[in-house]
Amino acid sequence: MAVLSYVIRRLGWAVLTMFAASVIVFAAVKATTDPAASLRGPGIRAEDVQRFRDDLGLDKGNVEQYTTWMGNFLTGDLGESLKTRRPVWPDLRTAIWNTVQLGVVAFAITVVFGVLIGTISAVKQYSWFDNAATGASFIGLSIPTFLFGLLLQIVLVLKFQDWFGGTPFYTSRMNSPGESGFGIDRLRHLVLPALTVAVQGIAVYSRYMRASMLEVLNSDYLRTARAKGVSERRVIVRHAMRNALIPLTTFAAIDVGAILAGLVVTEQVFEWPGMARYFLVALQDGDYVRVLPWLMIVVFAVIIFNLIADLLYGVLDPRIRVG
């Protein structure tokens, strides 16, 4: 019963948060954009502008506009782009999928290497590995994302071509000419942008994991486990790492939710047609019909993954779900 009550409470708060966020996002977009403004100009009559506003329902009350739009959004009807006159959802779905591919690969690299480096640094505190990892993390945090991406392009593509006559990596886009779909060619295009995204995440995760592991390794229950004859590997993997991962859960959930927001700098540097580029183009066009669902999906993703983080807390530490 305690677990069920915990889940219901978290779900209730998540639903309320989504509702509040949707109202704020809708009000902000409505207050800062005027779709009919794109029609004003030489040769455009006032009645044409008014008819356009009527078609979009812009002359209705705010509450009616919100309920109509939210109803359409929840049923999957995102409308047509004001700029291209194409349905919004197919292009938005493609942008989401492209960003998810890049984000998942980068996130996997971040978690695996961040947790591994942080754990080894804690177990071998003040060793040469710990000192090297600490220095590398500071460097990774201090290098701007765009600069690191450009350095990877120069070293692993341009210099590799000079040194070895070729390179397995690519500097831009998702596929080579004549290629499509997710395969070896796509993975080769993914390597550099994924590393660019992951470098700062590895630095952050490794530092948090190290600090969390050091705190856990000095706890009483681990000393008791060792005194009972439990092997050191089991103490670290089964007991220490499980509890040390709890603080990282928040960061991981937020990072996963933020993937859909688009990896703005990386997608620009590597010409990756994901959520960030979609948003920038829609914003530049003043196309609120495309901007609004983008914002809602991003906000909902962050809230949902924070909910998942809350539920994971209860799995990793039962004291939280019964508190």
C-alpha cells in the first residue's frame, strides 16, 4: 500500500504540474506572437487579415482558445504550419526522432563512462587515475560545446585524412549521399556529435558519482558488511553503487527529458536536423502553430522524466517512498 500511495501522489502532482505548465506556455506564446502579422504588407486587405484570424480562432476568448487547442493537441491534431501549409506533426515527429537518436547515444556514453570513472576514482582515491580524472573533468567542463565539436571535426576528420588518407567519421548531416535509415553509415555520423554532447556530461556525472561513492564507502553499513566477510566486489557493486546512484537519478532524468528540447549548439555545428533546428526555424518564421506544440512536448517530457526520477528514488531507496 505504501508503494501504491507513493505512486498515486507523484502522478497527481505530475498531472497538476502539466496543466499549470500548459497554461503558462500557451499564455506566453499567445502574448508574444501575432500570426496575422505575417500577412500584413502591400496588397493585403484588412478583410483578408480578419478572415485569417477567424480561421485560427484568434478572436475567441482566451479560455476558449486554450481549451480548443489543448483538445486538439491531446488528440494529435497539431494543425498546419502558417509558413509551409503542411501538417505540423510529420515534420515535428521526424525532428523528435532525429534528436532522440543523437540524445540516446550521447546519454548512454555519458552514463557508462561517467559512472565508471566516478566509481574507480572513489575506490582509488588520490591515485594517479583519480588525479587524472579530476583534471580531465575540469577541462571537459571548461571547454565550450561548439569549440569541442569543432576540435573533433578538425582532429578526427581533417587531420585523420591528412595522416591516414581517410577517416571513419563525418562532420555534418545524418547520412552520406545515397544512404538512408539507421545503419553503419548513420552510426558513423553519430559518433562526433554524440561525443560532443557527452563530454560535459561525463565530467559532471563522474564528479557526482565520485563524491556520492566516497560518502557511501565510509558508511557504517558497509563496514558491517565487510566485517561479515562480504567480498569487496560485492560490497561495491551490490551495496555502494546502488546507494551512490540515488543523487545521479535526478540529473539523469532531467538530462533525458531535456533531450527533446534539442541539443542546440551540437545540432547547429553538425547540421543535425533535430528538435533544436526545428525550433529555431519555426521561431524565425514566427510560426506559432509549430512553436507551441514544440514547447508543450519539451515541457511534458521534462515533467514526465522527473516523475520517473521520483519513482526510481522509491526503488533505489525504500525510505523515500514511505516518507
